[in-house]
Amino acid sequence: MTIRIEVRSSHPAASESVLQGAAALGIGGLQAVNIARLYFLAENPGAEAVDRLCTMLLVDPVMESAAWRVETGADPTADDGAHIVEVAFRPGVTDVAARELARGMVEIGLPAGEVATGARYELLGDVTQDDVRKLARQLLCNETVQHYSLGPIAIHFGQDAAAGDRVETIPLRTLDDAQLQALSKQRLLSLDRDEMRIVQRFYIEAGRDPTDVELETLAQTWSEHCVHKTFKAIIDFTWLNADGSVHRKETVDGLIYQYLRAATELLQPAWLRSAFVDNAGIIAFDDQYDLAFKVETHNHPSALEPFGGANTGVGGVVRDVIGVSARPIATTDVLCFGPQDFPYDQLPAGVLHPRRIAAGVVAGVGDYGNKLGLPTVNGAVIYDEGYLGNPLVFCGAVGLLPHGKHPRTAQPGDLVVALGGRTGRDGIHGATFSSAELTHETSELSGSAVQIGDPITEKGLIELIEAARDQGLYTAITDCGAGGFSSAVGEMGEKLGVDVDLANAPLKYPGLAPWEIWISEAQERMVLAVPPDNLPALQALADLWDVELSVLGAFSGDGWLRVHFDSRVVAELPMAFLHDGLPRRRMRAVYQEKGAEDANYELRITNYELRGLESCDLVDVVVSVGCFERSNRTAV
């Protein structure tokens, strides 16, 4: 017997936001909106218990009121003439508010039970049914992670989270180039023709076809996001004069090696502790402490689901800082959006309006940091049509750790321990998805690539990892970010080899296939290498901070990745091929000088930028001019 609770606020801000959004969509007849938060209880704990729940957990008595009833599917609370839209998460999407409400119910003495949440919009005015559907799809509901109903919404509660055991063998050895490319696109692998050929050759020599777990592991490990193929590519660079003649030719042995990393290695200041080798860079702070810093973009997910994409962008860089054994102390961000007044009727197909993206991103950044108690100490916001299809969401975090307190070397026999959130379908193909081009089909094909943030669980991880670090309970640590267990376990076991059993991974809901468990990017998870004798002490810390712990396997020392599901081997790959088998890309770049008129204008810009400087090399000039051109692109 499902209980439905509606909580209404007298604050007008949310209603005004909907009215403004409707006007921007060209729906001028909407006059008023009544909004309610919805909570659903799978079982009826009794009238007294529901009243206590509302009073103690759900309602701010100053500005809110609650009403509840046994759910019947009818809608006795609707105002006459109101159009009703109700929105809830799709089945299987993480509902953090519901989970925390379920936990809170137990803490105030109510019986444990399943909970779901949603929102209700009562639309008043001269609007048609088509207007209502347009509002629902373009303003009130993000169909990547939510669904809506015109009237009371049907809620589907979860079940015991048992996994499926189906493992597919992919016929790969007999495919031609076109078929290899089609397979890569169909499975969202984002591997090009040459990369698929290398994979094919490996299995031809092995005399078998890959399992889906193996193919997904290779795609994740070789993804642009995880291995930076473009930055590491060999680039044949040609510099042309304005008349087309060759000024200079050069072979760039990888941008990351020849320029980005080389500059750091050339300087190699005494205060640099670590760069280019871990989850976050580390520098000295004083004689006792070091500072860890990480910045990363979360553009593609934010284009699909702005709040969730930015939310997990912050969560991801905070987790990277935790992944170098530091305690996060602050965040930063640079956010770039399309024009906020861009006409709705000129939006490309499948693209959210920049105003909606900006509102969701800003809310997502603030929400995650606030729940962790971390201030956003600096940043910037930029608007330009270049960010219309894909915003730039550049998140950063800084953390503090005692010098020399970040262990990095797992040992044979150490346990593979997962800590934090449970595994679900959220974030599947996130690493390969971020390497793909955004199109009008992206939200339909890659909706599962959007992760769902859970800052409450990450707060527990912060406290647990700091205590485990100080007690010396682990020998290596990494976050479970892009690529999930595949990335975290695969990278930690690169030099040793590792055996894991996916049946040991706690799941959010039933039916996940082994490959989905393996590459899911469900958030707020860390992976540690833990000596067996230290496991009881780590478990005690996990119990103290209410963080779930599971032992997935152990580091073997034989140089192989072996993934099991119960007693069945579902993936078996040599670490050498997994990490060193990727073919290095060769790319071509051409730069042509501008004509005389443009060149003179550019020279004037350079002179302007160099005024007051005592000295400047070529790199300084290029950066200065580039920044000026970016901010004044129409003039140039």
C-alpha cells in the first residue's frame, strides 16, 4: 500500500523560474504554477508514523506544509482547470534524496522501507495540451534521467540487487574494416579503425573471440579520456607562409611529451612533489604538508544533464584529490555557456537551451560543494556561441596531506577493496562517450553515460580515507572514476596483475551484466590495495563512517588481468597488451600565416600585450594573442 506525500512551499522563487522558462519557450498563456515535492513510501507505516516523518524530516514549518494519502492513482488534490505534470527518476537511476530519507526514517524510529521521490507541477492559465507537453519535455523533465506523466505518476520501487550473469562472446576475427567500425559505433567503444584492427589481430593470434567484458575493458583503457591519445600522437606539423610556401616543417613527438610535460621536467622546481603520474598533482606547502590540486572538464555529461554533469564533475575532482591521500579543502570552477538569450527556435536538434544548462550547472556545482562543506574559492563564467552545443564545465579541487603520506605501490597478495557507493548503470560508457562527438542522437544513445552525484556518501569517504591513511592501512589508492572498476583495478594492477570477482560488488538494483558492473562509473567509489592483516581495522572505520566495504579480489603478481563472475572467468587479458598494445596515432597539422592586413593587426595586438614587460619569449606571445582573439573573435 503506497503512501504519497506532497510538500508545498510558500516561497515563490521556483514558480517564477518556471513562468520565466515558459515565456522563453514562447508559451505566454501560463499564469501561475503550483509546485510540490513528492515522496512515496512503498509500505504504510501508519498515520502517526507518517505525521512524525513529515514533521521531523520533510517539512520546514516556517514556509512549508505537507499532505499525504494512500496512493490510488486518482488525483483528488488537483485545482480545477489545472494541467498536471509529475516528474520522477527513471527506474534504476540513483535517487539520493530517497536513499537518505530511507536512512532517516530508521534513525527516528520508523520501520525500514523503500522510498522514491518526485515533483508535481500544477499549471494554470490558457495553455494547450501541446504546450503542456512542450513544457514537460523542454523545461520540467530531463528525459535522459527522468520520466514524466500528465497526471499522477506511476512509481516502481526496486528489488534485491542481484546481477545478471550473461556474458556475450563478440565475433570479431572475421570482420572487415567497415564491420569493425560499425561494431565500435554500435557498442559505443569510440575506437578507430586502426585500434579495432589491433584488437582483432590480438584475438586472431589468441585463437578466440573476445568476451564483451574484454572488449569493453580495452575500449575504456584505450579511450581518449583515460589515455590522452591526441596529446600523445605523433604530429607532422607544417607551417605555411601567407602565399602557401612552406616556412617550416616539424615532427612533434607528442604534445604532452614535447611541450606540456617537457616544460615541467625542464623546470623541475624543488617544491614539485608529483605531476603527470597520479590522480592529482602534488606540490609542497610547508615543511610538514603538501597540497594536491586537480582540474578536469565534465562537458559532455553537463550537455546532457546539466545538474548531474556539473555535480559529478565536482565530485570527481574531489575524489581525485582523495585518491592521492589528501583531504579536500576547497573547489574552483570555470564555466562557459552559450548566450542566455539564444532563440529557442534556432537551437540545434537535441541541444538543451543555454539558460537551462547554465542554471543546472551552477546549481550542480554549488550543491556538491555545499554538502561536503567545501567553499568554491574562485572561478569564472564566460558566454559565447561556441559553447552552444557543448558547454565547458571546468571543475577543480585542492586538498592537504602530510608530506610522504601517499602510498602508491600495491604488493602481491594485497586485497582489492572497494569503498563507497554501490554500482549501477549510471555512468556506463562515460569514458568512451566523452571521446565521441555530440550529435542530436547523443541523449538517446548515451543517456546511461551520465553519472548521478551522491555527496553524502563522498563525505563519509573523506573521513574514512584520512583516518585509514594516518593508520597506514593501505598500500595504494585510486578513485573509481572514468571506466569504473575496469580503470581503477586495471591501472592499480598494471605492474602486478590482478584477480577480481564481480559477484562481490554491491549493486543498486538487479539485472546488471558483468560488463556493466565492470565499467560502470557509478559515483563515490574508491579502490584500495589493502594487506589482509589490515582489513579488520579498515572495516571498523567503514562501520564508523557508514561506508560500504567489499573485497573484490587480490593482486596476483603474474601480470594478467582476470575477471570472474562467481567461478566463471569472464575476462582474461595480459596487462602488457591492455596497457601497451594501443597503436600510437599519427596526425597532420597545418598552420598558414595570415595576409598582410591581418598580420599587421596581429602585430599591433602583440605590441599591446607586451607593453610593460621586460622580456617575453615566443610562447608568451602566442598565449597572449590567442587569449585576445578568443575574447574578441568578431573583431579579429
